Amino acid sequence: MIENNQEIEATFEALEQLPHFLAPCIQDQSDDTQGQLVLALHELCVNIIQHGYQFQTGTIDLYAKRDGKQLVINITDTAQGRYNPPDAIIPPNPEDLPESGWGMYIVDQVMDEWYYQGHPKGNQWTLIKQLR
């Protein structure tokens, strides 16, 4: 089993740390798989910064565990903003040239499972991927 945890500031600059955070758990995966996993985590953290913290000061706690072929990533924050899951995750229309709205679609496409839970002190996300 491989585990890694890290706390980052809820800033766009801090997101540069995400590839290094995930590396111990996914270093044996293809470059494409590594890139997709980092992208999914990045998109979720962008949403936390923008919609959860609404660009206010805060932190994001990251925990990753690789047990055999299963990767589990837990992301927690103390943001007051809550996610309201839609009935279905659909992509924005690319012909509309949307500047945002792709984050949860990317998470949904890359990860095998994901779960969200809001609680009085913030939010918790669990992302699960079965690796090759």
C-alpha cells in the first residue's frame, strides 16, 4: 500500500503541487493515465477554490491511497460553499466556447466512482480509480 497526504493553500498557484502529490501513487501508470488523474484532481480543486471558498483564504487537505490496483483520493476543505449534485453530469456545448463548466464532467469521465458529502465544517470528496 502507498499513501500520501498533503495540505495545500486554496490558491491557483498551489495547484502546481498536485502532480508531485499524486506521483508516488501513480508513477507506474502511463503518461496519459497520470495526466488524466492529475487533471481530474486539478479540476476539482479549482471548483473548491472558486465555488467553495469563493476565492477566500483556506486550505485543501489531500490524501491518496493506492492499494493494489485501486487508487482512492480524499479531498476535504472547510469552505462554506456547498456542491449541489445535478441529476446527471453532462458536458457543456463546446460550440458555445464555455470558459467553465467542464470540471465535474472531467472528474466523472476520468474516475470510476466519486462521492461528495457536505458537512457543517466543509466538504469531503472521494475519488476512486481502478488502475491497470
